[in-house]
Amino acid sequence: MHISDVTLSKCNKSTSQKFVNDLMTAMYSDEYMASHSLGGISSKESQKAALPAADIQQITGMCYV
């Protein structure tokens, strides 16, 4: 998945948590995030699917740029 430079420039960079949240909001719909989790583990009884590993690497890579 590709994040445009315009979208990236609009992300809050004051903390890594806010930056990652803005990236996730730009990359995924609310419906998609409701059925997925970072590692495929939910804090609730229901099991959620894991986010794609390549996307997670892309997001964490952006945090260290």
C-alpha cells in the first residue's frame, strides 16, 4: 500500500502513537480496522485477522525516518 506525500505531510508527528494512528486511518477503513488487529489477537473474546505483515513493516519503517 502506498501513502501519498500529501497524506503523509498531514499526519501528526508530535508523538509516534499519533503518527501511527493517522497512518492507519489513511490506509484502512473503519470497517477494516474493526475486523483486524496488529497481530491477529483481540482483547475481546472474538479473534481478529492480523494486518498484512508488509503493511506493518511499512508503517513502522515510516516511524524511524
